[in-house]
Amino acid sequence: MIRRFQLKRFTAHLCKVAKVHRSGYYTWLEKSEIHAIREENDYQDYLLLKCVYDAFKGKIGYLGLYMALVELLEIPMNHKKILRLMRKFNLFAKIRRKNPYKNIAKATQEHRTVPNLLNRQFTQDEPGKVFVTDITYLQMKTGQTAYLSCVKDVASREIVAYELSVSLSMGIVYRTLRKLSEALAGNVHPEAMIHSDQGFHYTHPEYQSLVKAMQLTQSMSRRGNCLDNAPIESFFGHFKDDVDFKEASSLLELKTMVDEYMEHYNCRRKQWDLKKMTPAQYRSHLIAA
């Protein structure tokens, strides 16, 4: 009331009526001004976060915002402050939903599973030593389903080989292996391993023969346990968060989206757990270490 109606001359009288000490009133007044300044600063910082958040279509968390702001600001905003502001102004990262679809085909008598040699040892520091692979489905705007097969290096988190197809025939994994072989260019780690689930493709005797010919040891998840292949599952989750594949009107358009995202993911998308480097930068870092 004192501030609203400019009654500063009556401060003592009004404090007496309200049964509060004048010192208490002035303390409250000082704190309220500080609070107002803090609120205004928070709002200005929120506007900056909102610009970056909208640029990523809401598909970014507080650590991603932190790394994006490092490129924009001379003095980066603290990641704990970013998290606080996101909660305060209801900026929630659009998270992926659990995949409701999993194509499981029964293997024939000649298909053979192998032990889980990787055993969730996802902390690796040698690029080219451990690869994980899997296939995910992508349904386009037309209703047609495409399939994306990928191989990920566990140490650097790079996607070193991938293949997009409208068919789930064995050809998709054969072409993926061929691209992996081209990426390795004969530089195969003596303990190189490729890990997958127990899907039809990976238990196929011809696939296993090709893996052996590439001097790779094969490892498989336990049946029905997706956590045993968490690194590639995580990548597919981020891919589906970030890529508007449902808007693709043709396989060619979808392929362009996939190619652009792979380039972005490997070479431009920094990751907090990779010392804020991109997978390509982190591979170079590991090799130099």
C-alpha cells in the first residue's frame, strides 16, 4: 500500500497500525526488490533458452542446451541454472516413447545363438574394439515401413555403418557389414567384437560366417533383454526424437533425412559424456590419448 499509493510520509504510522516494525518493513522491501530483479533476470534467460529450445523443436534437454549455449555465450550459463529455469518455465524435452513394435522371427534349426560376451561392458576406450548393431523400423507418411540397420562404435559412439531398406531380408545386414568392412579398411582390432540381439538376421549361419571372415568375434544379448544392447537402443531413441521421419513422402526423402542426421550426430552433435565433444572428435581424442 505504501508503495502503491506513494504514502512514504506515513510509513511509521502504517507500520504501527499493521503492528510491524519499520526495520522489518524495510528489510521486506529490500528483499522484494531483489526478488523482482531476480525474476526479471530469470525471464530474460528463459527467453534465450526458449529460442534454442524452439530451434531444436523441443527435442533437447538441459545438458544439450548447455552445450548449445557454450557456442553462443562468452560466459556459458551454468547447467544447474538451465535445469532450474526449464522446470520453472515448463520447458520439457520431448522424450521418446517405448518402441511398441519389435519384429521377432523364429529361427530355424540351423540358426545358432552365441554367448553374451560383451556382458554390458559399455565403457570402452579403444575405438574399433566393440561394435553394437541392430535394426529399427521407420514408418513414413505414406504408411510404408522402412528399416534402418546400424553399427555403432561403443567407445566413440560413432555410427560407423548404416543401411536403409524397405525390405527386412538378409540383404540389409549383409550390406551393413560390407559398409563396416569398408569403414575399417583392414584396420581390425585384434579383439574386435560385434554385439547384437538374438534376431533372425544375426543367428543366420551366413551372417555368422561373414562376421567370422571379417575377423570379428560375435556376441549376443540374452533373449528378451534390450538392456544388453543399450547403446544402439539409445541411439535409435535419439534418432526418432530428432528426425521427422514420419513426414517423409518417399524412401529417397527418408534417405536424405537419415544421411543428414548421421552427419550431424557423428560430426556436430556434442555429447556431455564425451567430454562435450562430438563422436568424431572423441574418437580422435581416444586415439591420441
